[in-house]
Amino acid sequence: MKTFYNHLHAQHQGKVEMFRGALVPCFEVPARADHVLAELKRRQLGTVQNPHAFDDSALTAIHSPRYLNFLATAWDQWVALDPANADKDILPSVWPTRTFRTDIEPDNFAAKVGLYSYDAGSPFTSGTWVAARAGAHCALSAAQQLVLGDRASFALSRPPGHHAGMDFFGGYCFLNNAALAAQHLRNAGMKKVAVLDVDYHHGNGTQAIFYDRPDVFFASIHGDPRTEYPFYLGHADEKGQGAGLGTNLNLPLPRGTNYATWAQALDTALAAIQAFGAEALVVSLGMDTFEGDPISGFTLKSDDYLRVGERLAKAGLPTAFVFEGGYAVEEVGINAVNVLQGFTG
Ligand code: SP5
Ligand code: ZN
């Protein structure tokens, strides 16, 4: 299995995020990817290479031009406000909620940041655009590897992607890597593809991007949004709309869910993906279902991830894994590589 990795991920290094009225150290740190890379090398699981180059137009297949333009210029706009801003991250503080207009991009920078985001937990830093773009290229390269005929591939990228929508960031995510990978497979001629999101948090961005699409099935197993982030999407009654009705499957589970129950949901999701007739699978591989995760509530153990990989392999589909969340930094490498090892056998 080929892994696509770019050291530029480390350019995205947030300082603090908003939590309960205080600024706390970021959970989504560069060391997460470093641990996965080290474990891949330690176990000699496949090869690691740099992503291929892609034109920025590859990104407009999923994201809006005005959002991409914002991401590309946000840091310079921020520092132009005040040179002292260079020492601080950008954190949104104002948002357009119901009854506000979102069709006009404000000139005010803080208002722009709010237009393109939905939480105060996702700092935008000096290196966020460079890292996110390189990460997206990892995901596109992993998808391309399936087009070339490989059984599996891995995008070891950060920041993660599944909370990012067509034109917004949030949940530590800026570009939706899994959606970009799925769209790349479609553009390459695969008629039906599926995204399976096993991150602890519902992949609201991915769901929204494909919600009315009949050609991309989205399935997600996650903490119940009534209590878990991202709160406002991810309920079981969200089934898709229009031509996409029936191509969205949410399997919310309560805090405290163990592997036995979680694995039943995984079988349900894989059966639906088979019934849909997907030709390839993109897995949003979040490792925050782990019992030791500091911000999540499931109780999966490290060995369980070997079984997860085995179950995914049984679906028999070409599979691109895309790294998402997982904040138990010391264990995230072992857990992620266990999935890949379980898959490859
Ligand atoms: C990709 C991904 O996993 N994003 C998750 C974003 C979660 N953001 C909200 C985090 C809330 C932090 N709660 C801290 C609890 C400390 N006890
Ligand atoms: Zn997550």
C-alpha cells in the first residue's frame, strides 16, 4: 500500500482553540501525523511518497472559488490589518446565523472569517493554506492510485477534512480531503463511489457536499449529535435529498459505545455500500473512536482496529484511506496502522 505524505502538514500548527470560554491548547497537532508516519516505517507497511502536483482547479470540483480565494489570501489579509497579528492565529468570533445574508462577502476581515467558518475551535495559521493544500494533494494522489489499479492507498495528511464544506471551515478542517478523493474517482470514470466516515464526529462537510448526489454514497458512524460535536447534523433521519435521496446513511451511537456495538454499525454501513453498488471506497479514517481519546466518548481498543481493517477489506472494494481525527497522540500511530495492517492482512 502506498502512503502519500507531505512534511508541509507541520506548517499548520494552531496555538489555541476556544473551549468553554477559555483558549486551550489545540488538540489537532503536527505530532499526530508524525506518530503515524513513524509507526508505518517501524512496521514497514508499504511505501511512503510525496503527493503528486495538482492544479488548484482540482479543488474547485468541491470547493467554491470565493472560499478557495479566501483560504489562499486570509493570512496576508490578517497581517495587513496589523503586523503584530503575525504572532497570533486567526479565530472567528462572529457568524451569520438564520436571517442573515451570506451571498455578499463583507469587506471586513473578521466578518469574512465568520462567513467561511462555523466554530471558534479551528485556528487559521500562517501555514494553514500551504498545509491544507498539500494534504488535499495527498488525498487526490491516494485516489489516483486506485484509478491506476491499486487495491488500497493512504493519505496521511493534516489538517483533517471531513467537517469542511463547499465553502466553510470548522472542526479543525479546511479542505474536504475525502470529498476531493471521491470526486477524483468519479472524474476518472468510476460510476458510483462511497465515502465511509468512521471518525468519532459526524462528517457534516462530506454529507453536505454529496447530499443531493446519486453517484456518491455517504455513510457515517459517529457520536450522537444530540450530545457530540458537530451537533447540528448527523441524525439518523438524514437520508439525502432530490436525486440523492437514499444515498446518505447516518448511524449515530451514544457516548460509551464499545467495539461490539460499533462493529455492528460498521457491518450495516458496509452492507448499504455494497447494495448501492460502489466501485470504490474512500474511508475517512478518524482514530478518535479510541478509548483513550481526550475529546471523544467511544471505547475502542488498539487491537480492535486490526479487526476494523479486516472487516473493511472483506467489502472487496478498492479503498483509499484518508486520515481524519484522533487526538490520543501517543497511540494514534499504532491505532491507524492497525487498521491498515488489518486491511492488508
Ligand atoms: C476532525 C475532528 O475530529 N474534528 C473534531 C473537532 C472537535 N471540536 C470540538 C472539540 C471540543 C473539545 N472539547 C474538549 C474537552 C476536554 N475535556
Ligand atoms: Zn473527529
